Amino acid sequence: MSDVNSPYPPGTPCWIDLVAADQRAALDFYRGLFGWEGETGSPQTGGYTICTLDGKPVAGITTSISPDGGPARRTVWTTYFATSDVDASEKAIADSGGTVVSAGTDVRTLGRVSIDTDPTGAAFGLWQARDFLGARIVNEPGAFIWSELNTGDTDAAARFYSDVMGLTDAPLEGEEGYFGLAVDGRVVAGMQGLDKLPPGTPSHWLTYFAVEDTDTTADTATSTGGKVLKPPFNSSTGRMAVLQDPQGGKFAVITPFRPESR
């Protein structure tokens, strides 16, 4: 799937956004890396920017203000999951050991949004679409392609996302210790433990973007102020790298293998 023209099934990652202390700098970095377009949004939406690729929404970038009025210190990508009812999902989150961080809020006529954490501490969002479906281009170079839960307790996380979103988990062939999370039998996200990550890494969702060439993208990121946290390597599904933008936002990129190149 590349163009999205119908609502995402509940439980499916449908949108991603970045909170950054310097919104303008973030827009410039990702424009140079992925070719996105986007200008600071209107005051009615708090300046929220919907970035586009080929004229279609692919991601959001915004700035966050701390309680004392200063800029947010932590830059982070958030994965949003589709839901038909944010308020009902929030009740399921609380009943299943998660935490509602920012309760459901209407975003004009676009939809209803919530920010939450699972019992292992990983943050995520919920999106109840109205006029705005979410990402309209996915799985194409420059667009969102995958969300991965890195968690300190895969069993607890699997129970939580099953209870709250109906996601089912099963080991992914060719990836030891890696699980696929599925909606109605279709794998929509991944999950793994923290054992392969540096000690002290907290539970988190990692956003992946598709790119034409992982090595070139990693070089571009470093030449524009970013960092390579995990150099390009081959997995069973493609050539990947984990990167960090100049403000500290972590994300991954992947060039999927063609069937004949596996």
C-alpha cells in the first residue's frame, strides 16, 4: 500500500509526529532528508505542521512548551494508532495497566487525539479520524513504513495491546526474538525486548521511514547535523540504520529488499 484513501482499521498505526524544541530547524532537517514540504501551521492548531510528500500528508512536526513556558527539552517521534472511539480506548488503557497522559481532545473537525503509555512505559498516541484520516502516503521512500515497540516486558506489552487494540502477536520468521503485531491477521507493527539495545534504554516505540538508499540517507543525516546510532546493516527485510536528528529525535530508515535481492 502506498496511497491511503480510506480509514485505517482500528489498531493500525495511522500517523506519526515529532515534538521538537526548534520546529523550524526540524522542518529544515527532514525536508533535506526526505523531501518533505511544510510550513508552520496556524495559531488555531498551535502551529502544528502537517508535512507533505507529493502534496499528501505524511507526518506532523510541532513544538511543545513546558509548564514553565520554556521549550520542551526532549525531541521524540510518536506513533498514533487508529481507534473508532478515543474515550473507550482510554478506559481500556486504564483498565489494562496503562496511563492516559493527555486525555482525549478534539482537533477542530479533524479528529480526536490522546497521548498514553503502556504498562512498560512506552508512549503512543490514539487518533479517532473525522475529516483527517492520517498519513495518506505510506511504505514509499520518504514516508512512514513501520513502527516497532522496544519493551522491557514483551509478555505484558502483548497482553496490553491485545486488550486495548485487539492486536495479536506472533514470532516473525527470520528475526529471532522479534514479534509481529497484527490487525485481523495483517502484521502492522513489530515488537522486541530491550536485550539487543544499550543498557538503560527505556521502553519506546521506534518510527521507521522507507528510503531509496539507507547508506546515502545515513550520510545525508550526518552531513546535516544528525548522528548514526546504528550504522547501516542488512536484516531479513531490508537494509536498515538507526539515526538521530540534530535535536535528539531517534528514528530508523530502511530500504526494503526486492524479492530477488533477499
